[in-house]
Amino acid sequence: MTNEERAVINAKIEQLWNTAPAVIGDYNGVEWKKFERARNRLFKKLGPGCRYCGGQTEFFMLRNDLWHKVVGVEPGRRCYGAGYVCLACVADRLFPRQLYDSDFGEEGRNADDADAVRPGLNPMLDWTDPETGHQYEFGFAIAYPNEGAEPVVKIETMTEVYGGPEELWDVVWDQLFEQLYEHIDWVEDYCQAHGLKLFIDGEEQKLGEAAS
């Protein structure tokens, strides 16, 4: 599907959400069932993944008012079932507004909560070493700076190993990071656009060279 075709379908989805009486009416009424049928037809055309780019989506919950802006739904209308959006498209659709750590969670979250679940890739990526048969899962969590905080975006990676050594060989790390970078390459441009530094696993990246 081309970007233009996807944009046309998304425009129809936004129009449906902003005009259907069911979105501000009764879930169980005739209007809701009519709305559901129209919604399902449109999302079937888009296919799985992010509704705007088709890519894999991460696990996160965005503050409700911001989510309305991302999916193009007017305030006061329900956003339930409005599809999935990847973090890259969230950042793009909210630009020039910067993302903050406190944006995540339905009503925002306590930015000082060290145990808060950070947005990240879920399910994790997986890779099997063709030579050893060892299986690896790999993912990440991302933290954005809050207003007034140090202007740094931090990405922490996580790995699970099945049947192999816990210490990752360079060749294994290279394979996993190559997959990961397909999902975080947009963060470089995001950081440059907002004047932010980027750290991956505690190491500052030279923007433009984060894949090296």
C-alpha cells in the first residue's frame, strides 16, 4: 500500500470518528453497530501495524488528550478502537511539540516513578543464531526528558537468551542491534529536531552515527 493510499483511508477513518453519532452515543445501539461495521472495513484495508506507516508498534499508553490529537479525533469523542500508532508517527503527528516522559499513561504519570513502565517495543524482536541454534529476544524501553530536565532521550535495551551464554558475543550483538535500529533510527532525527542528546545503554551517541 502506498503512503497516499494509506493517507486516504486514514482521512476516512478520522471523518468517521468525527461525524458518527455512535462515538458520543450509546455503545449498544443501532448507530454503534453501523459505526463498527464501517470502522472494521477501513481498518481491514490498512492491515496490521501502525495505521499511519504500517510498521510495528510499541507498547505504550499516551495521555488521553494527546492521543486524540494523534488519531485526529475531536475532544469529547471516544478514541477506543482508533487503531495502533508507532512512537515515530506519534512524534511526527505531534510535531513541533516535544514528547515528555509524563505524557505516557492515560492521564500522564508520575515522572519520578522509577518503576513506571516506559514505552518500548513489545513483543520483543527475536533472532536465532543459525550456527548454534541459540535463541535471543531483544527489545527496548525509551525515556523522554520532562520539561526543565536534562535534554536527553535515553534508550535501554533488554535481552533474553534461550539455550546460549548470557554474555553476548559481538556477532550476536551486531545482529540484534541491526534489528533494533530499524525501530529506533527515527529517534536520531527526533533528537536533532528538538535539540536533544541521545543515550543508548548509558552511552552518548553521535547523532548521525548511532548505528555504528
